Amino acid sequence: MTEKTVALTTDNKGVPASAGEKSLATRDDTLYIAPPVDIFETEDALTVVADLPGVPRGAVDIRVEDSILTIKGRAQYTPSGQALREEFGLQGYFRQFQLSDTVDQDRITAECRNGVLTITLPKAEKSKPRQIEVKVG
């Protein structure tokens, strides 16, 4: 599994952002940041753990299309009063990964708890290690 790079842009016309720009933009003009992820591998699956603080379970969008895993989410916060000062804005999150043919794309599952997204990518049966019996005779 490899990360799919998304070009940095400042608008939907594909104009390159300055070197100091930290947000990622996709096809629309919304700016996104790439969430930090950890990827673990076992004999049976790959596990992607992404940190999406402020993103409720219903605001996470996970898709697989043309062997590309896309993670997208928007942080949500409803203040309980009138803002006197606001120093940070809520950002959307966006990250893509190219999946290899070793992943069984029909069995991918995901769970989001307390802003931590866990995606399990089971390995296809053909890619798991197995013992080959040698017949004598």
C-alpha cells in the first residue's frame, strides 16, 4: 500500500500553493490537511489508524475506487456561546492510499471512536502465506 500524493493547491483551478501552505486541496476549493496515520501489518490484514480529532462518526467518508482508498472527514464543533476570540478554524481531513492486489477490497471495515479511525484491510486469500504439501509417490 502506498500513499497517493495530492497536489497542493489554493483554488479549484489548480494554481500551486506557496511553499508555506500546509493544507491539501482536492477537486473542490475546500482546503484539507492530511491526518497522521499509522499502518500495521499482520499475517491476515493491514490496519490503518488515522487521527481525526473533532470528526464525529457520521462525518467520516471512506471510499475505495480504482484501488484507491480515500479517507475524508470534517471536524465539527458547536460553540455554547458567542465567540469573543477565535484563533483556530476547524479543518477537513483528506488522505489517499493506493491499494495493492493483496487487499481484499470487498471485506474492508472501519470504526471511528473518539476521533481515532481504524480501517482494517483484510488480505486476499491468494496473498496469505501457506504451506504447500509435497506428495510422494
